[in-house]
Amino acid sequence: MGVSGGRSGLRVVTFNVLPMAYGLVSRWAGEHGHRLVLLVTTPGPSTRRMPIYRETVALAPPGQDVLVTTRLRRVAAPLIRELRPDLVVSFTFPYRIPPEITAIPRFGAVNLHPTPLPAFRGPNVARPIYEGWPEIGATLHRTAEDYDTGDVLAQYTAPLPEAVTPEAIMALWPPLMARAFAEGVEAAIRGAPGRPQDHSRASYAAPFTEAEHWLDWAEPVATLRRKVAALNLFGGAQARARIEGTPHRIARLEPWPDAPPSAVPGAVLERTDGALIMGVADGAVRVVVQSMAADNEG
């Protein structure tokens, strides 16, 4: 399948850290007859290392050129200039792509951001879920001087699932990302300028603070459920809570329909099937916990 305007076989440079991001771009390239001439990835800033980049490198097939660097101007730009790509794409890359690179491809540079921009610009794409934003989404936009501020080429959204779990979210989210990416790239190739973002409606998705990782049993079931889903969205039990004075990691949380009418928030109501039934503000929840003894936290 070619691309709009009769152009096909594009030479593409992709900037990715997460394996799922590289997988999305590489599948799109294969389906449309394009060639990924370079994968650029990075361990990230020294203050926020991301060892998962190694999994992305491992996904690259034989013959795929890979550059691992933190130096985009000095190292990546000269190489990309020699490769003469038609398009530069980024998705889950922690650095802004500098103009020394974005000016090289004839169809420009685009970024896929998995929120409905201008809402929740920034690094923490799970924050809208944590805060109860009513929808999830994905936006393909042209790169700009500031993160996530470029003109929008395509955007898709879906209502936040009623049962907010990592599984329910990840069943909806990747298709939205794939559609926004494919449609937005087509627009970029056609030369569409994109729709300017309304900066007055912008919000920022800051990383979770240490305090935000801790649950408060005095909150309602729905609030606790979406916070756990957001904190644990990308693997690992990052949600935490104190139970009878002892800190635990919360691997899973779900409503418990048989709560007594006078359940006390924070009280352990029952121990069952390797889980705990906890009282909360408006009923009870079943939680699967992991010990934090090895974390040296308390």
C-alpha cells in the first residue's frame, strides 16, 4: 500500500525508547512499504535512566541500524543528514528533537503523544487516568520548539472505560495510537500544515510525586481503582498503601460487592484467596498486595 499523492517507499528515522512504540512504527512501515533507515534510542538522562531501551534494541531485526545516544546534535544529526530520510518520527523519546534534525527530512518531523492534546502535555501519559480525565486519546503533531505544542495532524479519543483497569485501558489505547499515527503521517506527507493547538486549554502531565504513589483508604472505590490502574499501567506494582501500619505495594485493586454497610476505611475486613478485603469511603475493595520489606521503605 502506498501513501497519499502516489509517494511510497519512504526512508524513515524513528526515535523510540519503549518497545511498544518501536513496534507500532515498524509495523506501520512494513504495512506501507516504507523503510526504517535508523532507530535512535537512548538510556535517557543521567537523573532518569530508562534501561528498557535495551528491550527496544533487542526487537530490531537483523539489518536494522540502531543508534544509542544522548547526544542528538553532535552524534545523531550528522548521521541522519547522511541518511537523507523523508520523515522523522518520535514516540516515547525523552528528548526534544532539535531543529538540526527536524529540518532534514522533506516531509518534516512528527511526534506521537498518547493524550488528547493540548490536554496533558509532558512525560506522564498515565496522569489523565490518575486524575479521572473522561477520555483517553492519542495525537500526532508536528514537532515544535516546546514539547508537545506542535500543530495537530490527527487525533483520536475514546471514553475512559467504566471499569478502569490496565487491561481495559490497553485494549483501547494502542488502536487509538495506531490510527492517529497512520492518519497523521498521511497528512504530513500531503503537506497539511496541521491544526494549531489552543494553548489556553493546555495542561501538564507531571511525573507522579512520591506522595501520589500512596493510596488513601478514605477515598471512594472508583478513585482508588483508577489511581491503581494509572500507577501500575506500564508494569510493576507502583501503587502503595499502608495496611495495619505496614507499607505494601498494591498489585491489583477491584471493587468488593459484599462490603458491610459500616465498613471502616482502612480496616482489613477479610483475608481471602491471597488477597485482602479493605474498607474504603463508600464500601470495600479486594486488593492483591506485595511486601515492601525489600524496598527499605516505611
